[in-house]
Amino acid sequence: MSSEKPTKSRILPAALLIIGIIAIIAGTAAYIRSEYGYIISDAFAHIGDEKKEAEIIYPQTVSVALADFLADPRVEQNDALMLINTDHLLEDDLSADIEEYKDSGVLMNVCAEAAYADIAKKVDELFGEKLYISSAYRTAEEQAETIAEEGKKAQEVGASEHQAGLALDVYVKYHAGIAFIDVDSGKWVNENCGDYGFIIRYPYYGVASTGIEYEPWHLRFVGSPHAEYIMSNRITLEEYIESLELNEFYDIGGFTVTRQSGDTVEVPQSFAHAEVSRDNLGNVVITVG
């Protein structure tokens, strides 16, 4: 019984066909989802990372009426840690602390202004690029208009962080939206925003928690030390708020953090400065530094 060996003339076209198919698939995938390259490299870079559990601590505390605590000149009140999504809608009569950023025409929550100035300055220093904002604060009416324009991509009225002025959609010249992650400055923002009080609100690894696809351009201000903790542990704001058990005290990045409910709260007996934010679940988060 004899067998005929494949000739080079037969092998070469078949090999070229296979190579061509692979190239077409790879090229198509890159065209459709250009962010995949970053996602893959970032995921590999963090293989084996362990989450750092916040340490429960037992400081000496005093009981004080929440209203009296908020009136203390050492205490600052903001909305940095409000959880806003389809399950936790904003109140219809929400009065956010909104201000124009440096005569730019851009409106944002006052608590995010200094942090944005810092991260924008750093992007300029490192990459020689301006970090622009395409969308920040929106009224309920403006959010409804956004829904009309973008459809299901936009959050329903009351579920958008833009209505609290806490979300900033950022970009650099020629690279907005998903293309933001294609440039070094966008990658840097995604990897270092936690050091400036921001989180990537909808990370690629948090879709199961947020229900929202990856948005590398969507920064959300939460402040320190919360942003550093959330980003370094690669969790979402939903997971972070849920992890803060009511009435427990945590050491997070050298700050004392506690989430409490009611008109009376327990606070550290001695402190220099504190921030209080409602969580939009009926509680407040107190951060003492």
C-alpha cells in the first residue's frame, strides 16, 4: 500500500489560508474591541494579587448627635461616598453642592474640584496632554436628554452619578470614550486615579457587580482613603460600601472609617478632621484622619 506525501505546492496555500484567517480574526477583534489588549495585559499583571482586608479597630469613642457632629468646625460634609445606581436612586429633590470649575463652564461637585485639578496637572506633566472633561454635572432634564440620545447606554434618571456632579467623563485630544484606554495617558489614569481620590467606576472586572460594561473614561470621586483601597483591591463601589458593616470601625490607609445609621453616632473621642458622607442607603460614612 502506497501513500502520497503532500507536496510543497499543496502545503503552502493551506498554510497561507490559515495565516490569513488568523490575521482576519485578530484584526477584526482589535477593530471591534480595541480595549481588549489593555484588559488582557492588566489582568495578567494582577494575577496572584491578594485583597487587603480592612482591619477592624476599637477606638475610644463618644456618643454624639449627628446634627451636633456635623456642626463641629472640624467636620466636613460631602456626598463623596453616595452609592448611586438603579437600585439606589437619587432623591428627586437632591441638592448637590455644584460649582463651576475654574471659569471653564464645567460644573462638578465641589468635593471633586481639587482632586481633578491635581490629576489633570499630573497628566500634563507626564504626557504633555490636557485632561479634558466631556461631561460632568447634569440636571435630571439633561440626563433625560442624554437617554434620548444614547438609549440604553445612559443610566435612567436618578441612577446617574452625573446628577450629583461626582462623575467626570474624561478624555485627551483625539482619544475619547473607549479610545481613552488606547493611549498611555489613559492607561495611566486608569491605573493611578486612586491616588487622586478617583475610581474607575465601571471597571472591566466589576461588570457582575455594577451591571455596566467597562468605561475607562468614567471617573468617580470618592476621596481618600477610599479610592486607594477600592482601586488597589480591584473592587467596585458597590462591594466597598457593602463591606463596611454598620457600627464597626476600620483602619483604612491610616484613616478611621465607620458606617452608621440613626440620629446619634459613635465617633472617636479625639480627632483633628473628619468627613461625613451619606451612602444613599440611609446611613452615613464617617472618615476620620
